[in-house]
Amino acid sequence: MMFPSTVAGSLPKPSWLAEPNKLWPQWRLQGEELAAAKLDATLLALKWQEDAGIDIICDGEMSRQHFVHGFLEFVDGIDFAHKVEMGIRADRYKAMVPVVRGELKLKGRVHQAEARHARVHTQRKLKITLPGPMTISDTIADAHYGDKIKMAMAFADLLNTEARALEKDGVDVIQFDEPAFNVFMGEVAGWGIEALHRAIDGLKCATAVHICYGYGIKANIDWKNSLGAEWRQYEEIFPALAKSRIGQVSVECINSHVPLKLLSLLDGKDVLIGVIDVATDKVESPERVAQVIGDVLKFVPKEKIVACTNCGMAPMRRDIAEAKLIALGQGAALARKKYG
């Protein structure tokens, strides 16, 4: 299929599951009721996407309070009881984060329940997202390893264990979210790619890395407004990604100041182009979505383009997110008619 559609990862959680319109929502339930509700919400996320005509669907990250901490909760050696305040993404904003106090080990499977539940209930290709090693290392305090890179590699090994298991669960695409790649650009070629390679080692399914300019929250919007007329962070990291073993790269495009010609630096990769803006409540028209795809065609072969969202939709109002999903599905279909 030409221009298949997908989402970056998270969708808004139903209000009966967690606090609405928040990036770090509190759960409404506990224990077995919460576990059952997470799977119910996963089915709802599948339904939203299928009804909107999305081709490669995901679990919506319904079982995770946050895209990073949803993984960390399943790791031994991490102290959640004594969080500390830490500046993350180069001090763009501060957050209360857990602390690594011992050797990192998985307690067991992380996303088995939702992955298997989703696999049973959809015939479409299924994507599951995981936080990337560099981004995890930037979202947690270290009181054990004493070396950020060493800690990141330890996380990469854990991610690989879960990724291999997800592949056996029938997952078609495993994506690693690395917003830190757009902050610590000089470290991407140095060790960021190496950590990703450790995370995808042995996988035969499709692999992706998502690198955006962040959720549509004030701290990220303020940061974007400080970046000037052209956002050229991608220019520093795309050459290394083009040489990497990662198969797909998910990037921000619509309503951004990213020069689209930079996408040509991802030669040979499938490019998941953001055609839905998560930083505004204005719903894109299918024509606008198709237009962005047409603009990207000047720099990326059409068989390498996947229509996507700029980032996750977790903090967004549910009705707006649903409307944007429909625009994404219809816009990709329109682009097939125009350019396919």
C-alpha cells in the first residue's frame, strides 16, 4: 500500500481510566480493576484507529502512565519511593524522576498483556512503542552506575529482551522513542545509535525510531518558539541514522520549521512523516494532510513515505484526537489517489 498511515504512539486515555488531558495522569482504579480497564482501553484505542482508517495501529499506550515510566515500573534497581527533581531534555523542564540505585534487571514482561490483547483483536499490522535508551537515561536519576552511557547500555539490553518477546507476541513494528536525539545531537553518532543497535539486536520485525520536538505542552511549545526560523537539529543526526540498522525514522513535519529537504538525508529509510500537529487543537483537513505528503515527495521516494502524527496525543482532548485520526486516515487515502 502506498502512504500507509500510523500514529506516533500514545492516544488520550478514557476519563474512566485516568485523569483526562494530562501528560502524567493519575489512574482512576487500582489492582485487578485497573489491569482489566487498561485492556478495555486498549481495545478502544484499536477501534478508534480502525474506524479512522489507520493502517498500522498501536495499543495507544493505554497501560502506561508515561511513555518512559511505563517501562521503568517493570525494572528492578529503580527507586520510585524517593523521587528527585531533575531537569530533563537539557533542562527544558523539570520533573520528579525515580532513581537508579542498583543493577538494572527486568522483573518480567513489560507489555505482554496489551500486546497480546491487541494482536488477538486486530488483523491490521500492529506497532508497539518503547522508550529509547538515551531518552530513558535523560529521564531518570543515577545513583549507581556513575556513567550515563553505561547506564543507557544497560537499559538497551533490557529493551532488547522485551522487544524480542514482543516480536514473538506477533508485533509487526517495534518503535523506540528518542526525543533526546533532538537535544543531545552530538551524542547520537557517538553512542546513541550504538545503544539503539543493542536494543534491536536479533529482531526480524520492522524497527523504528521516533524523534520529535515533543508533546504539545507549554514547555515544548516555548522551546520550539526559541529555535528560530529553521529547525535544523535533524541535519546533525540524520546522516548517522541513514547508516544505522534502524529501518524507519519517525519525524515532525506539519506546522514545523523543519526544512523538508533534510528528509533526503534519510536515504534508504522508511520515513514516518508527521502530517498531524499535536500542539494545536485545530483539526487538519484531509486536503492539508495530502498536501504535506505531496511536499515531502520532492525529497523522499513515495514507496518510503508513511503518514504519521508529529508526536503522541496523550495530553489531548479525546474528541479532538479522534477527529485528527480521521483526518490522518482520509488524508493518506486522498494522497494515494493524487500521487499513488
